[in-house]
Amino acid sequence: MNLSIIIPVVNEEFHLKKLLPLLVESPAKEVILVDGGSTDDSKKIAENLGVKVIDAPKSRAKQMNAGTKAAIGDILYFVHADSIPPASFYKDIEAHLEENIPFGCFRSLFDTKNWFLRINSYFSRYKGMMFRGGGQTLWITKSFFQELKGYDESLKLMEEYDFIKRASQKTDYHVIPKDVLVSTRTYDTNGNFKTQFIYGIIMFGFFRGVNQDKLIKFGKRWLK
């Protein structure tokens, strides 16, 4: 299996110091950092570890598509900078590919002992759009990714939900029963219940066709 790991970032030096050493030591073919205009040391940290660094417009969809175009692997693994995959991620993905499963993700586990977020994490083991999120890390065959024409670059938010929805309409996917450790930074800043409530409204609005700019403005108004 030739696995390319793709990480879209903007000013993520703090999390990259922890994430990248774990990934570059894995059997992955390559690690690609797609920078959307960082002003911190994100790119320098990656380059010092031998990570391939490319630039793209600031947009998660555009950054992940750019990473795919630069990738040499036939399997793509999209990882957020503030998420830590399980140590066995490579073997786990390989095992599912051998069962002809073309894409999937892991469960998420918030990096906290807070009961509310632990319950939130529990439901990530189930299928369904309301339980998904980019922080769970998504893997997919490059051929299937290309068949789907990648991430929708017209989207300014919820691009991963849209992608998973389109992919799951063509084939089944699997949630690997192992945890990705996910940062709680937004919840810590804004409060658990408030953050979850605002996220819920944005998700509902997105799938009801509410204008993206209105949803972004709403999110910025209530979440720091």
C-alpha cells in the first residue's frame, strides 16, 4: 500500500510539533503539508522533518485537492493538524482495503475527561452524517477520490460532510473501531454546550441550503 498523508494547515505550529513526528515515522509513502498562508513556523517545522510542503489558497477543500494532485500514493489519508491518529492507522487502513472497502474513517475521542465531550465522542462509532467530522481522519483510494472529483471547492465550510455524503451514495464505508485523539480547543474557548449547539445549527443550515456566507457570519459571531 502506497499511502499519502495530506494535512491542510494555516498557523498550526503548536499541533504540528506533536503530530508530524508520529506520521513521518510511519510506513506511509509520504506526508504532505498543504499550507494556506501560515505566518507562523508551520512550514519550517514540516520542512525540518522532511515533509513535502506545498502552497494552496486558504480553503480546506482547495488545500486537500491540491495535496491530492501532488500525492504519489494510491491511497489518500486526510488528517487535521489537531488530530492524532491511532498508532496502528497504517495497518488498520491496509486491512480494510484488503476487504475492498474504498474509503472510511476512524472514531474520534476528544482529548479530555469531560463527560459531555466523552459522550459526544462515543457516538462517532456509528454511521450517519451527524456523527461525522473531519477530525476523525478520512482515508480513500485515489481512484475513488478522482471518480468523485474531489472536494467541492465552492464550499467554504462543511466540505468534508459533503464529500462523505457523496461518497457514501456510491459505496459503503467503514468506521474503524479505533480512536483519533481530537483537540478540544474550540470547546475550551467557547464552552461545551454552546459550541455543540452552534455547530448543530450550522450543520442543519448547511443541509437545508442556507447561504454559506450567512452560516460563516453566524459562526464567527458566536464562536471565537
